[in-house]
Amino acid sequence: MSGKKVFLWLLSILVITVIVFFAGWESIKATFLRVNIYWLLALFLLQVATLVIIAYRWHYLIKKLYNKISFRETFNIFLAGSFVESVTPSSKLGGEAVRIYLFRRHTALSYRQLTAILLLDKYFTLLPFALLCTLVLLWSIFSMQLPWQVYLSLPVLVIFVLAILRFYHPEYCRSENINIKEAEKEIPTPNSPKMGLEALIAQKIKDVQAFVDYSARYSRQLVTVGERYRLFLLSLFIWVLYPLKIYLVIYMLDFNVSIISVAMVTYIAYLVSTIPLLPGGLGSFEGAMAFMFTYVGLSFAEGLAIALLARLVTFWFPLCLSAGATAYLTWKCGKITEAQVKY
């Protein structure tokens, strides 16, 4: 891990420590004493199920082009990408780059094909989240006055969603007839030694635009209309599980908060944490969730205790799993390279 990443991690831990200090450790500790170990184990299993469903979406899309990869391999690569998402303030983009790289090494798919799959995955991830956030914000506007800080995170979500929708706009995707064999090839762009720096940068920008344009148009051919609806509903179900986990934490701690209020707090906290400030949204998620729970009748300390337990289930536990998967893939790639050298 680079020095910058170590610094960001230390900063994240410091931010959480400061929040806990001001909230009052004794109050948070008193809430922690209500934890039921069996409920906690059930929440861990529910989180594993969530990870499996998300990995299945990747596996489903990849199998449409390459059927020789097992779900176990897909799951390990998905977790490795999640590890990068968790340790970098990347709004998940860093993790997706790692997934593309690893799938390129473990399959016969080209970067253009994998980018097309990535665009589809983002399409099915962001649209349900945007829909739920919009419904929650509309409901909260008419039922309570939200702090102005909440709306600062809206531009981040809007930018991502508009970018994904742009890839699927009919005018943008001019040609729907993509040659499958052509997409399997990696076509390097030759660099002219006589090309100046400004012309070289312009050419690289054109190459990137052509690459993304081609991948977007290619991705439209990968799924039928029926498959789009099914994958959208699957992604919607995944996002519905998030407030359910928070609600189960609240139920375990014996607090009385309605499921609608929990959904509002959960999606707003995730919306705030999409701003790429600290690794995995650490600090921003916990602070936002604790603050929002004060709007539904809990104290800041109680809300922070709920947020910390929720993050234990949805962040720290998956981080341990993804770290193990990353270590395994690193070891496996090393063994493959060693065998190739000997051969």
C-alpha cells in the first residue's frame, strides 16, 4: 500500500475516532452491549448473500461471451475489485479497473468486451440506486427539512447516471451492428514519432472516445430487452437489502424506527459516501447516518452506534473476505507466472 493510501486510511480512522469522541464513547458502548451474536452472524450471512448476488450479475454478463469461467473465479475477482474499492477513495472506479484487468488475465475477452460488460454493470447498479434516492429525497422534502449538506452529494450521483445514460442514448450509439470478431481484437494505435505533444494528447483523447463509444454500442447487443428488465429488478432487489440490514441492526438493538425512515437514512448516507473523499466512504458514511438518525428520534450516539455496527457488517467483514480473495489471486497469478517461466 502506497504512502498516500496509508495516510488516507489513518485519516479515516482519525475522523471516525473524533466522531466517536464527540458522540460519547460510554453511550455508544452501552448500545454495543445490546448486540446479539446470533443476530450478528445472521447479518454476516445476509451480507455474503448480497455479495454472491452482485457477483452473479457479473458472471451472467461474462458468460454471454465466455463460458469457460467458473462462478468461483468470478466471485474471487469481484472480491478483489471490492478490496480496491474499500481501500481507495475512488467511488468504485478503481475497483472496476482492477476487475477488468483480472478478467482480462483469466478469460479470452478483450478490454473492449470487458468495458462493455462494465458499462452494463454500472447501468444496472446506478439506475436503481438513483431511482430509490430520488423517491427518498422527494418523500423527505415533503415530510422533513433535510440539512443542506445532503444535497452536496447529488451532483456526484447525477454525473454518474447521466454518463451511463449517455452511453445508451440512441443518438450516441449510432450503429448497433457491432462485429463480434472485431470486438475480440485489441487494436493498438500507432504513435507517430513526428507527432507533437499537443497532437499526441488530442489523438489519445480521440482513441479513448472511440474506445468508449465502441464499447457502449457493443454493450447494447449483449442483453435483450427482457434481460434488461430482469437485471434491473435484480439490482433493485440488491439495493433494497441495504436498508433491510440496517433495520435488522436497529431491531437487534431494540430501537423503534420505521422501515421507511430507515430507508431514507440509509440511502442518504450512501449518497453522501459516494463523494470520493476517504477510502470506502469511511467517516462520511458513519457521520451522515448518525446525523440523519437524529431526524427520526434517536440521539447522535445511538445513530453512530447503529452506523458502526452496520459498517462492521457491510464494510469491515467484506473487506476481510476481499483481502483474502486478493491474496489468493496474487498467489495464484504468481504461481502461473512461475510455471510459465519454468516452461
